Amino acid sequence: MKKKILIITTGGTLACVQNEKGLVPGLSSNDILSYISDITNLYDVDFYELFQLDSANIQPSNWQTMAETIYEKYTSYDGIVIFHGTDTMAYTASALSFMLLNIPIPVVITGSQLSILNPLADAVENCRCAIHMAGSGMPGIFLAFNRKVILGTRASKVRTTSFHAFESINYPYVGEINSRGLDIQRSYIPGPTGSCVLERRLEEKVFLIKLVPGFDGKIFQFLYEQGYRGLIIEAFGMGGIPSLSSEVMNDLRDVIQKGMIVVVKSQCPYEGSNLSLYETGKAALEVGVFEAYDMSTEAVVTKVMWILGKHWERKKIEEMFYKNLAGEINLTSTKE
């Protein structure tokens, strides 16, 4: 019996057509099916058209709709594929990983750098990888691109035009298409630890800052006054924040004491942070920031959104932030 696969379409470059405004999503499920029927014929495939959006326009409310749709339908399928634009694909993969903890089937997100209409496109190959991963029986949220499969909380878009657009940040690929077919590294895929429960609440008032020399800490107070409850700081090197002047640290301490959750991570995507190494990092820990360790930016942002959506007290927020929920964090990665 063929495995049942649901393909959810949300737009993106894969489904783009050219009009007077440029490339816009416009292909229907039937249009796409005509290009990948040799793959879909191997499975019992249903299509579900959810959005027709450029992924730059994907919002947290769209993640909620995706999560709700997956949760409503996953018991009827062996696997689910989501066609999605590449710009925010890694954010979506990470957000769904937290919103659908312990999902017992594969949910695989993919897209392409060129429309499937283009004869040189990467779209068909990416669809092939994603659909086969969806049929693998391996539970979890994944991103499939350029013959690689990445854990949902570890994916990041690092190139704008190359077909090798995504990398797995501080974590091995969990699958790869090679001469053995779809070669899955099962030991790197965290298994379910309980039943799947939809956790859809998200806090959208989360902000990301990248430090530059000359940074003024007054921005912290401004963001607090604008209602932001979470702040992620991409700091220098191992996680250093300027400390020669007490003003930046005082401003940071003030917003944390008022209830803002602040996470510090390295601007470097690889190898993670270690705020305990230098005085500039220790000073930040002393005023109450959380440390991101080896998490990707996308995972930090979406995890903070998800945690703050629950309106927990700070102690519970801290406990959950440092808990490895979906393979997103290794607390010992920079301490060994």
C-alpha cells in the first residue's frame, strides 16, 4: 500500500510566475503536480492550498495557521510536505518545531531558488528530497534543500542565489541524498518524548539587534516603551557587549528588571557563544541576560516568541529557554 502524503502549498519562488510587478506566487497545485508527477505517483498524495504568499510576507499568524492545519490533518497521513518560499523558510521550520512538539510523523518544508517553470530550476530535486523524507517515517520537523535534510531548529538561509542556500547550524545534516538513496542519520533526530499537543500562542513583540561599534544602549529602553517583551542581541565574538561605559549595562539591567527577556548570542553563526569567557560577556550575564549557546538566530527568535506566548514567570521562562525541546540547543557546546 502506498504511503499517504499531504502537500501543503503556501506560495514562494517554487510557485512563482512573472507579471508586470515581478515574480509573484501564482501556480496552482495542479500546475506544480504536472512537474513532479513521477515522484508523487510513488505515493498517495493530496494537495492542500493554504496560501499564495511570497515568504517575505509570512507572519507569525501564518505559522499559527500552518500549525493548526498540520495538527488537524497529521493523523490521516504518513507524512506532510510544505512548499514555502526560501526567505523565511528557516523561521517557519523552527517555529513549527516548537508549536508542534512531539509530532509523530515527518513534516518537511521545501522550496526552490527558481520557479518550477524554469527548466534549470532546483525545484523538482528539492520536491523529490522532501517527499521521500516525508515518506521515511522519521518524526519531526525538517527542511529539505539541495539534496540535504536539516533538523527544523537548525536550518538557516546563508546564500541568496546558490542552490546550496541553507546550512545546518552547529548540527550535522540529518539526511542526504547520495548513491545509497535517501541516507538518514537517525541518531541525530530527536524522537518524541510524549504526545503531540498544538501550542499555537506566540508573542510577536520580539526584537533582534545586531551590535556595531558605537552602539547606544538607550535603544533598550525605547524598545521596552514600545511594548517589546523579548530582545535578542547578536553580540560580538563569543557574546561580548561593550562594557567600558557603565551606561549600556545599566540600560540593559533596567529593562530586564522591568520584565523584558533578553537573550545574547554571537553574531557568528557557527560554534556558538560563551559569555563566561570574557569580562564583556560576564558583565551581561550578571545583569540577567540568557545565553543562546549554539542556537541559530531563527531558533532563538522563534523559541522566545513561543515561550513568551505562555505568559510564564521569569523562573519558568528561564527553565524552558535552557531546555532542549527540539534539538535546538547544546548547553555544553562551548564549554567542552
